[in-house]
Amino acid sequence: MNYIGQEIQDFSVKAYQQGELKDVTKKDVLGKWSVFFFYPADFSFVCPTELEDLQAKYSQFKAAGAEIYSVSEDTEFVHKAWAEASTGIGKIEYPMLADPAGKLAKAFDVLNAELGQTYRAAFIVDPDGVIQSYTINNMGIGRNASEIFRTLQAASFVRAHGDKVCPASWQPGDDVLEPGLDLVGKL
């Protein structure tokens, strides 16, 4: 199924963030760019490398007007225990959403029900709550925070300049394309 252009469903989940427990709802994510970063499980192998990679770029995501929400089927208490047990995870500043009932995972269609875990998925959601980009990887395939950030920047640029598009490997400041008949067959 294609989720591009689909508005995210209403939700309310618990979260762990920097030593505190809180609630996060759809209302909280509206008005800014959001990255929903699903991963299989706390206390695992590939997952901490990805979450730490995101943390290394977190200030750049924030400067771009985006919030990261990591999501797993673990509870907020397991997130807290993981942050206390792992130096790297303990440094994470973004909210770690708890989805033990699989509501978010089902809404985004990334739950492997047999395992009770999510696939590795990253959804980039615009300030109106509409999905602009997503990737879904199998459990053993880690992701790159730099590419997620680049895609966020491109999505933000296209939203602001709807008459221009970003070519492959585009970075801010690079040339963009303005679709038109004059480009047909010339690229």
C-alpha cells in the first residue's frame, strides 16, 4: 500500500524522554516536521546503532524544524531501563515512544505480528500530519540518519517551492529542477 499523501491517524501513546515519562499525541506532532523511526526492540543489536546515529544528527533535525520520534513495541519503562543501562542510549534527547499494543505500528502498517516487533521504518511527516516519505527495511538492515535528514530537507524544500523538484543526491544549495517541456530528453 502507498502511504504518500496520507494523513497520519489520531494517536496517544506514552513516551520516555530524558528521564521523564510523558504522553505524545497526534496534536503534539502537528505544526512541525516529524520523523517516526520504528525499530524492532530495545536491548537489541542493530537498533542502538541507529538510535545513536539519529542522536548524532539530532541538533540538525531540530534546526530544520523537525522532531524525531523513535518507536518500538517496548513500554516506556523498558525505554527508561535501556537508557539507564546503555551509555549511548542514555544520551538520546528525542522522545522514545512506547507502543506495546502495536497501535502505531498497525496504523503505519509496519508490525510483524508473528514476532511482535516492527520492521525498520522511517516516515517523514509534514507539519500538517501528511506522510511525504517513507522507507521500510527488513529487521537486519540498518538505516542511515544522514540520508533520512537529506530526505527531510528535500521534502521541506519541495513543500516550500512546489514548482521545483530535487534531483538525486540533492543537498541544500545544490541546483534544483523546474519541471517543463524544455527538460524532456535533456537530462
